[in-house]
Amino acid sequence: MSLEGLQRAVMALDDQVSCTGTTVLEERLSIMLPDGDVAAIDDPLFVEWLIEHGEPAPFGDLAARETKVDPSVRSATRLRARGAARIGGFDPGHLLPAIEAELSPRTRLIAQLTDVIAYPVGGHFTLHKDTPHSPALIGTLVVALPMFHRGGEFAVGTDVIDWSGPCAPNELRWVAMFSDVDHAVSPVKEGTRVTLVYTLLCTEVERDDPHWRRRMAEVRRELADLELPGDETLAIACAREVIGIDDPQPLSLAALRGVDRDLADVFVSAGFTVTVRACLAAREVEDAPPWSTEWDMAARDLYFARLRRPFTERDVASLLEAVTFVPAMCDGGGYLDDETSDLSDRVEALDETTTWLMRPGSIATFLAKRDFSHYGLVGNDAPESYLYKLAALEVSGP
């Protein structure tokens, strides 16, 4: 069995993480509160009105699983009415075709107002990801109102978007992104940066995208000649955050987004069986820095294991000096339960019947730096390694 052709086809798939654009207002933009109070963006007291009806903007602490207010992390004011406010003169639906073409080629999206955010002088938001709430959540749409300000640059992944300086009073600038993309707002130096924030949700309405069909055609051609023996499994590391990665395993395809879901659908349509599985992985320290979240296709000495049940932040904190995916033994044959985190009851080790295919954009979450042994001996044979958690498509059949 040769996977070279399939690997080339999969590597050629670009996974766009964000898109930007502008739109021209044809009406006066206003914001109405549930009680009927309303203000227009060309009102000289508009910013003061926002602040008067606002509150400190919180942020979600994923590790602590709670919402916090900390000006050192996020300094901004959000409208108390949040999604209950009504935006007049602007319909985000007009932007959705362009966004769908980049982030959701298979299904239509809807945009739901989440927040109206004001960043005054000094306002900022440190690097973060948006908190996922459901498998329907695709991403976030941020629309900049035409308010003069300086600073407040928006870092999205590796791109920096600068909406500062003079702007046309009837022009809105926007960016849409997958919710798992790192982004940040640098400190505002002058004026006030005001944005409308929308949640992008997928629907069950199908979308016919010729570009998507073309880019997946090569994958389909390679699958036409691909056969996996009955005991063989193909694992493809995911490139987008998987919703509910700590839910009971395996996960459904509804947890996937972006090209990950596109690939899964193409495999299924070709007669293969596809599930989604959370995995742990280990790599020696010398092979990659701990902050690296993109996996090198040429990387060697990667050891993977399927998770039988969730592996949480609490589990990470309780890890001992050494870790193994199989029952731990010292060089002399004795067990080292008091020095080694034996995860053999938490994982299903992957054997030689599993072939891994790593996409250039494959991502993993760094967990810890520990001594690691993939065969159970944890004496001097366990080198320092980085431990990661990731999700993968598991393909078998057809």
C-alpha cells in the first residue's frame, strides 16, 4: 500500500484560517437597546453612550473553565445588552458569501451578534482564543465601526490588521476567523476602537462551491485506488480545534471544522469509515521546541496513543517525573509506580498497523515536559520529551 499520492494531495490543501474585507453602509448605523434607547455612530456622544451602558469586558479562562475580569489581560468595555441589542443600518448577512467561500465551503453560515466592544486609550486584549460552546460554532466575525483611533492593531494568527487612522464614515472593515485562531488587540493609543462581534454558526443548508470541489478532486482520485487491509488504520492529524475533544471517545464528525471536516466527508463518500479520536503524543526535546504547535512532516520519533477517556488540566498537573504509555518498569524489571505516571490505563497504544499522515498545518496542544519511554523502561532510557494532546481522523476500510 502506497500513501504517497494521497499524502501529496492532502498536503496541497490550504486551510485558510481568516479572511478580511470592507463593506459600504447605505444607511445610518445605529444601536438600539432592548428598552428602546438608541444611539447612532455619527452622534458626537456615541462613545460616551456606549460606556454609560457598558460593563468591563470579561474573558474566558479555558484552563480554569471560568469567566474572569482582569484589566491586565483584557481592558475594554462591552455593551451590557450584548446580543440583545439591535443593529440598524447593517446586515452581516451581506458578508457571509465571502466568508463561506473561505471558511465554510460546504454549508451556509449565520451570524449572531455577541458583543459590542469599546477599546478606549490603553484598551487591549492579550493573545487568546475564543471559547467554543457547540459543534455548530465555526468562528468569529469582528466588524470595525468607522471611529477614529490609533493603535489597537488586530493580530490574527500571523497577520496584523490595522484599522487605525482616518476612515471613511460609511465604510466598515471586517475580519472573520476560525475560533481556534490565536488573536490579540494591541493597546489603543488615541481615540476609541469600537467593534461589533458576531458568532459564526454553521447550518444544515448545503452550499455548492466549485472551488471546493476542484481542490478536493485530487484527494478523491487518490482514494479511488486506495485500499486499507482489514487491520490497517490511517490516522490524519487535525489542523483545526476539535469541539469537545475531552468528550467520550471516539467523537463524531460533527466535532470537525474546516478542511478536517472536508477530508472526513470525502473519505466517507469514498466508502471509508471515519471517526475522530483524541490522542496523546510524545516527542524528544531535541526534535522540537515546546511552543511549536505545527508538526513537521519530516519529524521522526513521534509516539502516539489513543485516549480511552479525557485527559484534563488536572491530569497534566498530577504527572510525575517520568511518563509512559505502557506499564512502567525500571531497567532491573521492578515497577516504579511511585516515580512514573503510567498512563497505560488511560490510553490505547497505537501499533504498527496505524499509519500517520501529518498535514503541514496539523496542530497539537503542549501539555508538559517529562521523561518519556514508549516501551516502559524508565531508567536512563527515558529521554526528556514534550507531551502533547491532539485530535486525529481515524480512517479504515473501505
